[in-house]
Amino acid sequence: YAKNPEISIIENGPARVALEIKRSARGSDYKQIVSLDSNGDIIKVFNEIEWRSLRTLLKTEFPLAVSNQKATFDLGLGVIERGNLRKKLYEVPAQMWADITDSGGKSGVSILSDSKYSWDKRDDNTLRLTGIYTPRAPYRQAQNLQDLGLNLYSFGIYSHSGSWQNGTQAKGMEFNEPMAAFVFSRHEGRLGSEASFCEINDNDIIIRAVKKAENSDEIVIRVNEGIGKAHAKVTLSVCGEILRAREIFACEEEIGTVEPVDGKLVFNIEPFEVKSFAIKVKPPFVSSSSVSIPLNLEYNADIVSSNYDRNDGQLPCGGSIPAEQFPSEIQCGGVDFRTGPVSDGEKNALACTGQELEIPEGCESLHIIAASFEGDRDCEFLLDGKTLTVPVQCATQRIAAWDIYSESETAYVKTHTLAWNTTHLHNNNGDEFGRQLYFFKYSFELPSGTKTLKLPNDRSIILLAASATKNEFYAKTASPLFDTPERRECTFRLTKQEQNAAKVKKFKRSLYRLKFIINYAKRRLKKEMSQL
């Protein structure tokens, strides 16, 4: 148990109250932020844990006031009821939530999880959620270092009247996909005071997926009944009139046509049923006043090669970008970019040597697609002589990573907008799979009358394209969309004693394998006998 907490109030305002709780146990440090929103019905608990506890499993225990021999567990597209667990079945999976409703059905409590999926219920009124697990030995490569380092995850506590069918599914979705707020540039608002891209008139029906169809310009929408009851005349509407619709299988083969009613989809659905539809939508509008003006760059580097001559281009890191992947145009954040030629022998990138880019008259912003080939670098750009320092991200590093102590790596997330990336490179021997490059978009707001942008004098900075814009609409995030851990030094090292404790001797490994085979044979024989 992580005992002796230090508790402080970190937020006490009209919108939210929050407590911060700090603990330490067995070499690990725990920080929890427990919060409740104004008029909220979910107690939210955010966990930040620096995990250093070897051969240990971490659980969070929820002793509840409600009691029932059975609990309900979310399976993603349905639910399952399970009784109290026993020695041979002590850990079970569930997706977004688990629930105990009292045996009289008057009220219950659901525990919501944003990323942890293993639970146990040892008695009538207790749920436990598994958060972290570091095994004793490296049964597979470095498994004894699993989960060590920084762990961030959340859970929520939602109490309800009646059974879990009274709101738990919706609360689980809200907890896992919280509302995101954005700030937009001022415009006329063609969609009116409110608009919904996709909406269903029944909260018990869950939209599981929205995607473009694989082999057409249709939109695929997948829905799922969420509480185990049949529903009739469910209405699905989108932002724009539905012109035609088809019901399809998950593989997008057609089942049959569905006739829209007043531009909306109307259908019946059975308990926990999954339905998929491919729809053709009449857009609410198609006009846009935003204008992109791609700049003509004086390319001085060839970094692209075809399959016929993989030695044609040369990146600063070695190898070249496959011509079949390199797009002639890139669209990113509402801005259109034009890239260089890909024919053998032609130059298609700009290595920075202090060049000046001329900005078309009347433009409000300038955007470039660039990356560094010598690590993340702070670069100086001159906008009509005014120095701007821009952190240019590395092309060869992953855009994000988590703590991997076996590799002496710690977590980071790059926050700049990813504009384009490769899936592999070319080298002298052919395709080099698993070696990716990442290029990012950088934007400069242009004061009225700005004429030039001078690039850094640094050939490790490579530009793919640049584009100026007029009448551009912008959208900026007003709430965080992902975790942004800062890089830390990897300070964890196993002692000789800990390394020896993790070793599995050959005799024990053989014993474990034999035990597994015997138990498997028993279960298989029992199953075969039951079918006779």
C-alpha cells in the first residue's frame, strides 16, 4: 500500500475543484489529481506515477457501498456479467468500464478507465483495476523492465440510479474522448449557430467509427446498440443532406440499399447489434475564400530516387526518399503546398544556405514544410530583418516515444504539426523498411508589407515546399489534445543483485514449460470428454 499521503488543494474555483495527493512506496512515486467539475457527475482521478518497483503489480481498489455477487464488464461492442472471481479465474478483461449495481437494482457505481483493461472482483462490493505490472523475470526480452518509468493514466468514478444502462456507456465514451475546444478566426459562419457532423437521436446508440470508404467517395459510419435493448426508428443525420445510403458489412461489401427519409437515415437495431452504412452526402457548402500561393523554390538538393535508380538521390542521413511515395502536392492545415520534381537527376529539395524567399504581395501568412537532419535545432529566420527563433524538429527521430528503460529511452512528444512522412527509404541494396522520415509545417504571421523571409545558413535544414496564404481561416486548440512530457535523463539502472534476481535458471524454465503443457493437456482432455 502507498501510505502516508501528502494532500493539498490545487484548484478551488467556480468551474472545478481539485486535490493533489502525493505518495511514495517501494521506490515508486505517485501523484494523483482528484477533481470534480461544477455540476459534474464523475469524480476524475489523473495518475502520474514514476514506477521503480520491480517484481510488483499495482492495483487500485474500489470498496463500494453497493453490493452484488455479479458485476458487469464492458467488452467494447457489448457487455458481460461475471460473478466473484476465484483462484483459477482472478483477472478478467474489460474495456472502458466495470460496474456493480446493488442486487435490488436501485443504484450502482461504474469505474471508468481511459487505458487500463484488467480487473478483478474478489467480493460482492469491491472492484480492483490493474494499473502497472512488472514481472519477476525476463520471460521474453527485457520483460522484467516492463512498465518501469513514467506512467500516465486516468480513471473515473460515476454513481447512477438504476442499473449501468442508465448512462454508463455515454459516460465511458465522454471520459475516454473528452470534448475538445478550438478558437477559430472570425468569419461569417455558413453553418449557422450550431452544426453537428454526425448525430443520432438516441443516446443508447453509439457511433463507433466514421471513415472514408475504401473504394468510393462515400462516408462509412458504424453504429452499435449499447445497452442491450432493441430500438426502432433510430434517426442518423449529418451536416448536409444524405443523398443515398447502403448498409454494408465491416468489409464494406453491400448488404442492401437504404432509402433516406428527408435527408436522414432511419433504421431499426437489435440489442448490441453493430450496423455499418456507406452514405453519399450533399455538402452544406463547397466555397472557400482561403487562397494558397505556392512559392517557386530554387532547389539545390536531390533527395528522391526511383525504383529504377535508387542511387539517384542522397539525404543528409543517407539513402533517399522513394519517388513513388513523394507527392506532387501536400495539403496540411488548409494550406496547399507544391513539391519538386521526382524525375531521375532533378533536384527537388532546398538545403538552407541563407536564401531569401520572396513573399507575394498582400499575403497574411507564410508556411514552410521543413525538418532538421542533425537533431532538433533552434534556427534563426529573418522576416524583413527581424530575427525569429524557430525550433525545427528532427526528420529522423520518431515524433513520440515513451519510457523504455531497457533501451535507456525516456518519454517525449513533438508538438509541431506533422505535414508529411515516409514509410521507408531507398538505399543501395533496395528498400529500407522501418526507416521513416518526418517533415513538419512551420508558420509565420506576416505584418503588412512583409517582403522576404531569410532562411538559416545551415544545410542540415531541408525544405520540401513553401506557400503563402490570403484570407486563411485558422483554428487553434484551446484545450490539450495529448500528453506532452518533457525529456528526462534516464537514471534507472539495475544493480547486480537485481539482475541476478531476475534470472530464470534452466531447470526452472523447463519446469514452467512442463507445468504449462500438463495443464493445457488437462484442459483439452476435459473439453474433449465433455463433447462425447
